[in-house]
Amino acid sequence: MLGIGLPLFWGGMMGVVVTAIMFGVRKGKLRRLDDRMAYEKSRAVRWDPVGSRFVF
């Protein structure tokens, strides 16, 4: 049983590690994208419907 179970266990553990790394990289990219969009949005001129004026 160890001859079959041990390789399957290590394969599963490697899959967990690789998936965690890929998830972390993707999450970091999304965070940087959100930060960049917020920065660009804050510098743009936009209409404020509450105050009925342009906001810089």
C-alpha cells in the first residue's frame, strides 16, 4: 500500500503547493490592477451627481 499511496500523497501535496503559489500570484496581480485603477480614477475629471459639479 505504501508503494501506491505515498506517490499519490506527494503528488497531491505538490498540487496543493503549486495551486497556492498560482493563487497568490493572481491575487497580487488583481490587487495591483485595482490600485492602479483607483489611482487613475482619482486623477480624472468626473461628474459628481450629488454635488452637481465636476470633481478632479
